[in-house]
Amino acid sequence: MNPLVSIIMPTYQGTDNICAAIDAAVRQTYDNTEIIIVDDNGEGTECQIQTEKLLEKYIKENSITYIKHKNNINGSAARNTGMRASSGKYISFLDDDDILLPDKIEKQVKLFEELDDSYGLVYCSGYIVKSTGIGYKLDIVEEDILYNLLAGKLRFNSSMMMIRRSVFEATGGFDESYRRHQDWEFCCRILSEFKGKALPEYLVYKYVIDRNVPSNPTKAVELRTYFLEKNKKIIAGLGKKREKDVISFHYRDLALAYILKKDIPSAFVWLKKAGNPVAQFIRLLRYAVKRKTVHREKYALSLNDLSSGVESEK
């Protein structure tokens, strides 16, 4: 029998899209999964009651296990709750506004079964799409995974990854002190202890809704500096040159947050911290041009179509 895979989905204010995400998880070609939904809205809140009502059919059909947090904590805590309640040899994550392609679980399990226990994480490519379904392909790389992840040269989110259960047991799961960047931190912590392996196929639709993205650059600074401080030891372990590259990327990214708010003096401060401010600004311009010119097309259904139960052609 195929090893059990636990699909862990935290949800918070996700009633618009959660059923589409669950339907895609239920329809996986892999035949031995458990789906655990952890409701982090807070028991008795309007959104929790609405979420539970939406999930009634799945609960009655035993398609999912539904767990309620008494109070809203955060996504990290919800994922940890799900992992503690799970039984799978492998653990896959799913955000409540993302869609797994039908063979995502099957292909990642097959890859894991070919690897030895030194590999703790596998991840795939995906489509990054707006609510309209228009987006671009997110290609992943495999060389120097930890460095590239910390330096912003590699991006993948929790829905694109799968871990061994032993990784959860060794690391203790997500750091619940994080309010943002928890996926990033967890992956970096895993990759500081285990190997990672890339599956280049596009197996996830990542819908960009930005429910929790801070609009205030000052808040972005607070969250990012917390991330850097907590990961100081891992970053320093990359060596002096790479450590400098990583810090420069994060400071440059904070400068961009201020530029987008037209606060040029504050942006200059962070560009200066990143290194030569002129050189750093040129790098930002190149990044902006690259982002602007990336090929975009219709890769997925709109969120309105998904919530209406329209079947995808892909």
C-alpha cells in the first residue's frame, strides 16, 4: 500500500475559495491521503461558523478532518496543530486559496521514495496567478537551495512543498512567533539540516491575494528584520560573501517597499545599508524591468469561476 500522505490546510478568512482548494485535494490521483483543515478564525466567530457550514459535506463524507482553534493564533500555529494531528509518512501543505494539480501528491511521493533519508524536503514549480487566473510560471532551481532561498533567487511557498514526517519531529515544525515569512523561515531551517530536491514540473496554482501583506513599509521593516535576526546563525554559516549578498538583497527589498510608497529618503537609507546605493538602485531597476516583462497568460480559472464550481480545462 502507498504510504499515507497528510495534507495540512490552515484557514483564516478563506471562505471564498476554500471549497475549490479542498475539491482539488480530494481529487488527487494519489490514493492514500488524509486532509486536515485547521480553522484559525477563532471558535464562535462569524467566519468560523461560516467556514464550518461550508465544510459540512466534507465532514459528513469523512473527506476531511476539521479542527477548530479556540482563538485566532496564526498560520504557523495552525499548521503545527495539523501536523500534530496527522499520521502521514509525508506531510504536504496547502493554503486555502491555492489549487493543487491532480498529480501533485503522486509525483512528490514518487520522488521522495527514490531518495534516502538525508532528503527532508521536496518542492515543485508552479503558476503564480491573480484572481483572474492571469499569471506567470514560477520556475525553481536546485543548486545551492538554501543560499538561493535566503538571497531571494529562489521562491516557493508552502503549497509547493512536501516534507518527511521525521523533519517535523526533528525541527518542531513552524516557528509560531512569526507573523509573516513563516514559510520562508521553516524552509531555511529545514535546509540547514536536511537536503532538498526540486521537481521542475508545474503542479500548483498559487493565487496571489495578499491578505496578510503589510502595506506599511515600517511594518515590513519590523517583520523582515525579525526574520534576519532569527536566521542570523544560518545566514552567517553561508560564508562572508554570501552573507553579505543575502543581507544586501533584504535591505534592497525594504528600499523597494519605501519606493513604492514614494518615500525616497527612507528608500535611500536602506539602499545605503545594502551597499553602494547607486549600484543597488540599478539592481532594483533591473529587477523591476524583469518583473514587468515576464510572460503572462491565462493559466488557471478565475477565483470567481472556482467558487462557482466551474471545472478547469487544464
